[in-house]
Amino acid sequence: MSLKMFCFLMALAGIFVTCDSPHPEHMDMDEQQAPASRPEYVLVIHGGAGVILREDLSDSLEAEYRAALNAALDAGEKILKEGGLALDAIVAAVQTMEDNPLFNAGRGAVFTHDGKNEMDASIMDGRDLNAGSVGGLTNIKSPIAAARAVMEKSEHVFLTGRGAEQFAAEQGLEVVDPSYFYTERRWKSLQQAIEAEKKQEAMTPEMKHGTVGAVALDKFGNVAAATSTGGMTNKHYNRFGDVPVIGAGTYANNLAGAISCTGHGEFFIRYTVAHDIAAVKMYQHKSLEEAAHEVIFDKMGIAGGEGGIIAVDPQGNFAMVFNSPGMYRGYTKPDKREVKIFKD
């Protein structure tokens, strides 16, 4: 029996197998190998993708980023180790990054053209496709907690602006003064972007990209995904990117996997990147890595989109795929942990 026929018969039986050789470009080699048996848990995180080069990061700043990524992994892994749900683990990991001003989410959110911090977030549960999203938050400390509240405590999927803030406050989430989100680093970035706009210069890639996210597989075989962002520096007109758009920046399905995205949001929306990766995996019976590579490089990338994804499937395979110069990222499972920043 040929390999192709074997894979086809396995797919008909509902058994997913990896029958294709993954692409090596911009993928970490460890993630290309499917585990012999499903690990007890897997947690994968990202802290944004973009022009992240060794020469631009001092040793001390690189150490800070690595410590911050490890702290997020610690928060999520603690829950998974104790037999907790993937949903709880990804929220814990994302909240850790929202509280860290190094990342463009929560405390470190960038500024809009009007000098405000407007945050978006989304979450999805692979068990039942339940999802929640929020957009344009200005006074809720944890946007991902607000997204989860929409998912679990409302009949809706997507709330924005003052209504989303009112709902979050009614659910008992912590409300802070907007000044909580101010950081000098982000304020200076806004001034630079405004000056570039006046001179009709293009925005630099780092002004477009910046998101945090987490995906996880728990011991029960469930997957979940969460993404949070401060948006785009100097954005106008209450613009939304892909993060709060289910299927674009976040997607989770126990049949295919969980995906969280980071990059130039307009492209991720147009190419419904998160859902398309899941669809390619399910309907073309490709590995998670190959599905991600096809969407990031062969579809969105060819059109000019830049960024990356993290993903995990129900069998414990995971991927961290990006076409940008770098992506803050890391993973942990019972026998291994790794944090990376550059292409390596």
C-alpha cells in the first residue's frame, strides 16, 4: 500500500497522521517532529513578531525579554501541571505578558494618534468553539479577562468600546485609570510615528506589529487560544486589527488545533490566517507545520503580509512559524522548555 493511500484511509477513519515533509524555512527544527505519543500538556506563547534583530537588542534587554517569556510560561505551565484546563493556562500566560510593559498589550500598549491606549483581545475554546472578543478598551486592566467574560458570561462574541468596558466592569473585572497604561517608551514611539507621518514617511514595521498570545493542550485533549494587543502605533479612526477577529487572529478547534497570530493585522484579516491554518490541516490532511507554512508564506506572505503564528494540535504537535526577521516565542511541555527571539 502506498503512503498516499495509507494517509487517505487514515483520514477517512478520523485518524490524523503526518504524511508530508514540513518546510524548513523559519521553523524551529524541534517543532517539526511529531511526538510518538501525546504529551500530558503543551503550552506555546508569543510576544509579537517583527524586525527583531540581535544587533538591536542589548544583552540586558534580551535577558529581560527571555525572563518575561519564561515568566509567562511559568504561569501557564503551573496550571497545566496541576491538571488544569488549557483555557485557564492561556489566560494566565497572557495576563503575565499584559502586565509586563515590554510587550504591546495591557501595560505596554502603544498609543493611538490621539494619545490614547486602545486594547483588543480574543479567546477561543476548542471544546465547543465558544469565543469572546473585545476591542477598543481603555480602562480594563486585563483585556484577555474581558474577552473571556464575554465568552462565558454573555450571549455575544464581540463587544467594543464603552459597552465592552461597562460589561467588563459589571462582571467585576479590575478597572484602572487610563494613565496606568502610559509608558515613556511607547509615548516616544508615538511622537516618532507622528513626525514620520508629517514627512509622509512609511511606518516602520515595529510600529505595525506587537501582540501577545498563547495556545495550549491540556491533559484532557482540549486546546484553546488567546491573543491580546495594544494595536498599532499612531492608529487612526478606531482601527481594529486581526486580534479581536475570530478566525483571523485567534482560532481553536479540538479537531484541528489552536492558533494565535501576530503581525500586520490587515493581512491576517484578509487571509483569515488562524482559521485557514486549521482548515488546511483538516481538509488537506497536512501537518500543523506545513499548514502554517502554506498560509504564512505561500498565501499571506506572497501578498506582502508579515508576521507569525503559534499553534498546537490535539496530538501535541506544535509550531512557531513566522516570515518576519524575528518573533518573541517559547514553549513548554513535560520534558522540555525553550524560549527564542531571533530566527536562530
